[in-house]
Amino acid sequence: MAFESLTERLNKAFKNISGQGKLTEKNMDDMLREVRLALLEADVNYKIVKDFLVNVKDKAVGQEVYTSLNPSQMVVKIVHDELVALLGEKEAPLNFKESGMTVVMMVGLQGTGKTTSVGKITSLLKRKYNKHPMLIAADVIRPAAIEQLQTLGKEVGAEVFSLGIETPAVETVRQGLARAKESGADIVLIDTAGRLHIDDELMEELAQIKEIAKPDDILLTVDAMTGQDIINVAQAFHEKLNVTGLVVTKLDGDSRGGGVLSVRSITQVPVKFIGLGEKMEDLDVFYPDRMADRILGMGDIMTLVEQAQEKMDLEQSEKSARKMMEGTFTLDDMLQQVEQVQKLGSLGGIMKMIPGLNQFASQMDDEKTTRQMNRSKAIIRSMTKEERQDPGILRASRKKRIAAGSGTTVQEVNALVNQFEKTRQMMKQMAQLQKGGKMNMNAL
Ligand code: GDP
């Protein structure tokens, strides 16, 4: 994920003053110097860094009355608020039309993830907003862009309109919009052509499409990996087309993040979505405050809760959790819990969103944990129903069969069963203690 080294550097800067009782001019200056280096190293535009530090200093000086916060907490809060301001204060939703069909035009340089983002946004519109989107394939330049959109359309369940690469893009858009109206779509996304660099011919074509489509939103995809170049690209597109929002892609990569931090402030175009992977669900609405939390290593519990609500079967999880607490859970429940947790993604990724645990996320060996979890799942799946209910009946021959069936060893089967029995025993004791009023679960 982007911002990793920025998070580390900022936390180091804050730590230096955390042990000091008072905020003085001297320790404040030392800390600000560190913050400045951290931001510059993250490739944030130098003008923005300058203004940022002036604002932080001004606010810190004016806030000396907040004695309940120690100096480092106070500075973290101020830096946090300034980051939120830089990133745009509030989320910027799509400009949905009140009635009639909303039109969204996607633009961007080739390879930035434009076509992929059309698919992802369509998927989000269906999942979260209950919309009926239709897609228009107007990228007639990049070979295979039309087929790519058709494949994505199929995957997310949306009709894709295309007239092939021989028809000019403007004509495709004209006919596509008519078709969308006929079909009763409530939102249309137009995938347009990109180029490797900004050129006049491209801009002219996009301006013509804009003229015909009268889009409610023009979203520009920019690749986080290109750093501050994002700003130049965004400015060029904005001058010609009046872009209404940005989709910053590839934030799952190890970009330093500076471009993302600077672009809103310089172009005044809000970031509306962020791309966090290649899969269709790897897109989030951009929330400035949550991003600031993440950058400062404060976790992002809101996104985690939302993902849990969307991806996990909460009823089922609650049921197994309750059985677990009562000490009556079976290996089937254990299997389900593992499956549910895995739906949320990598454990390191989950930890990053939990305040307090995020600092340990980089120490997680995700591959090893996933391998372990997959082996545990394979072992349980190789058991019969009876065995999962009561592993006590497992004798040597059964264990051999399970090990062979799951591609593991008898030792691993033993280890899993022992672990399971131990946990169940412990849970049972806790349940009894709690019943007897001797233990307050909240105190755990
Ligand atoms: P276009 O030329 O702008 O339409 O670009 P594509 O949509 O074809 O994307 C170019 C490449 O970037 C593809 O391999 C995508 O899978 C990949 N890509 C797009 N968005 C993301 C993202 O958010 N994260 C990652 N890791 N890859 C992405």
C-alpha cells in the first residue's frame, strides 16, 4: 500500500516529542523539520509542503490551551486536520441526476486503469447504489479495449454498447446514449480512448464527446505510481475538459503517495474514487479523513466495518462466535470463521486498518499465514461430518486418511485437533466462570 514510508517517518517525528511535557518553539521546530522531510520524501509538491507547515505551526501556537492533550497528541491532531484539509475535507460523491439518466465520461492516459475503473465503478454502482448501468465502449484506439470492456461488463453484469473500431468514437457515443435511454439504464459510463501522452488530437476528440454526451461527471484516471506527474496530467485534462473528479488508481502499489496528496490542492479537482487492486471490487469511495487516519497510522476502522458488512455473512459469524464463547463450537464453526476472515483480504491488510495493530502489520508474514489457514481448511474439509462434530473419534487410521486427503501430514492433523480441543476447553471454562459471575468478560 502507498504511504508506508510516509507513515513511518511521520510517526518517528511525533515520537521525538512524545516524551516531552511541553510544546516549545525548539521541539516544535525539530518536529516540523522531520515532518517536512517526510512529506518531501513522499514526493509531495514543495509548495504544498511549505504551506502545510505554516498552517500546522500557526495552529499549534494558537492551541496551547488544550492541556488535556500532550504535545505529541496535539501535533498529531493538527497534522491530521491539515491532511484532511489538503485531501479535500469531505468525500465527493458522483453527480447523480435527480431524474433521468446520469452520464459519466471516463478519461485518462493509456495504461492508467481507465477501462478497469469503468468496470469497478459499474460494480460499485450496482452493489451499493442499486443502479442499472450501461457501458459505452468508445475507446477505438487501444487494441482490445472494446473486448476488455465487454469482458468486464459480463463480469459485473452490465450491457456494453459498441460499434467496433471502424466507427468514430463520437458516433458510437451518440448511438450508445440513444440505446441506453431505450434500455432504461439509469446511469451510463463512457470509456474513451487514451494516449501515452497528452496530445491535441485526443483532447479534441474528448471535447467532441463531451459536447454530445453532456456528462454529469467527467472522471479522470491517474496512476498513483506516476508521482507528481499526476498534477501535470490532471491540469492538462482539466483545462480542456473541466474534469469533475479523479480516480486515483494503483494505490495498492508502493507509490510514495505524494502525487495523491498534492493533486487536489493544486487542481481543486476532488478525488472521488481510489483503485486498490486489479479485481472488480478493489475500488473505494475516497474519504479524506479515513485516508488521513491511514497515513498517520491510526488505522481505518470505518472501512474495515464496511467491508465486514459487505463481504461477511454476519449472522453466520455471530452464530459461530456465540457457540465459540459457550464452548460448544465444532470444527465446522472453526472452518467457517477462517473462511469469513479470509474474505476480508490479507491479515496484514486487516491489521493496517485496526488502530493500535497497524504498526505490526508489516511484520505479518501474510503468505505464511495464508498457507497455514489454507492447510487448516483442507484438513477440516477432508474430515467426515461426524469427525468434524466430534474429533475425539479420530484414531490413527482416520488421521492418516485425512492427512492424505488434504495433502498434509498426520502431525499437522494432530496439531490442529489439539489446538481445537485446547481452545474449546478454554472457552468452556470461561463460559462457566462467567455464568458463576466470577469473571467479567468485558474485563478481558
Ligand atoms: P487503460 O489503458 O487506462 O484503460 O488501462 P487498463 O484499465 O487496461 O489498466 C492497465 C493495467 O492496470 C491493467 O493491467 C489493470 O489490471 C491495472 N490496474 C488498473 N487499476 C489498478 C489498480 O487500482 N491497482 C492495480 N494494482 N492495478 C490496476
